[in-house]
Amino acid sequence: MMKKLTLLAAAMFTATFALAAGPAPHKDGIEGKDYKWNAQEGEKMEALKKKGRVKEGEEAYEACGACHLPSGAGRPDGTFPQLAGQHTTVLIKQMADIRAGLRDNPTMYPFAISLTDPQELADAAAYIESLCIPTTHGVYEGKDAAIQIATGKALYEKQCLECHGKNGEGQKEKFYPVIAGQHYKYLLRQMTEIRDGHRRNANPDMVKVIKPYTNDQLVAISAYQSSLVMPGSMCKAKPAAKKK
């Protein structure tokens, strides 16, 4: 009961805080002639130079848990991504981009700006990265799942594997995200937005790769990506309940 009340209070706080926050700034992203995907400057670079403190980051993450859940598992319907185990570089870049107006996320913006300084950005990222990746998440459940996953695997290995890795582990030093354990619907939504030019802080190299893909191909790739797991990074299975 107490847990339900805590989640309810967090949800009410989320709504109130979102209404109280002002509009997010807006900077030219991929459509701007001067856009640099990962410019080595500003708040992002300050946060990356800080040593993230996991203990302090847990406190900073509390507000995030209302949407992304305390475990960092997000929502299987794709409204909120799975964050647990994500690289600190990716987390810091995305939060800094939202704060600066390079990535549009009206829901996230009020919480992103609540982090007071680069150190708190680094702390929150360190805590999230320390969380184990949930073993259960939103996967493709449509028609001919096996065929879709096989089709997506072929496409992934041809053009995605070099950056995102065999197991969806990404590359921390290059800011390429972990996609293992991510929800199918979230993956599909993000790739569609990148292809269609709506993710303003997208990597131009990825835009070029993904631009020719059809909707059906994006479905297949997302289906395969959501099936990936990272050995050694997944949460341990819970012990089976004892029979009474």
C-alpha cells in the first residue's frame, strides 16, 4: 500500500512540476547548417569531466523513477525508455541536449532542468549506469515474429552492428547507446523519428543509414534489437517462489 501511495505522490508531483516549468529552449539541430552532433563544449563536457557518484546519483534519480520506474525499466508501451545500464556518456549527452533545447522532450524537460549542475548530471548518470538491465521488457508481438526478427537480424548485422555491437552494447567512448533490453515500441518510435528528421539531436551518420528504410524494415530491425541481451549486464533471475 505504501509503495502505491509513493508512486501516486510521484505521479502527482510529475504533473505539477511539468505544468510549473517554462517552455524549453529551441536550438537548431540536424536541420541547422552549423549543427555539430557531438560538439566538445558546454555543460555536457563539464559533466563528462566529473566523477559520477552513485550514492548521490540515487537521490537525484528519485524524481526520474516516477516515469522510468525505480529499477530504470521504463514502460513496455514505449512511452518511457529503459534506462538501466545505459552508458554515462549517452545519458549525459541526452540530458544536456534536452536542457539546451537540442532534443525535443516536453515531458522530460522539467526534470532535466531540475538537476542543478554538471556534477549532478554526472551523479545521476553514474547511478543509472550502475543498474542491472531488466530481463523482461517490451518485445515485438506482432504477426510472424520469428520472420520479422530474422529479417531484422540481417539488416542489423549489415549496417547497425559496427556501432551498436553484436549484443546491443553500444560504444561508451563514442556515445553510441546500449540498445539491449530496450522496449520494441520505443526503438521503433525513435528510429522512425530519426529517419523522418524529427529527432533534432540525431547523429547525421545514423540519419544517412536509416533514411532509405521502409516502415516494414524499421519494424523488423526494432523487433530484432529488442531481442538482444548483454551477457553479464542483465539482472539476476529471481529465485522461484517456494511451494507452501
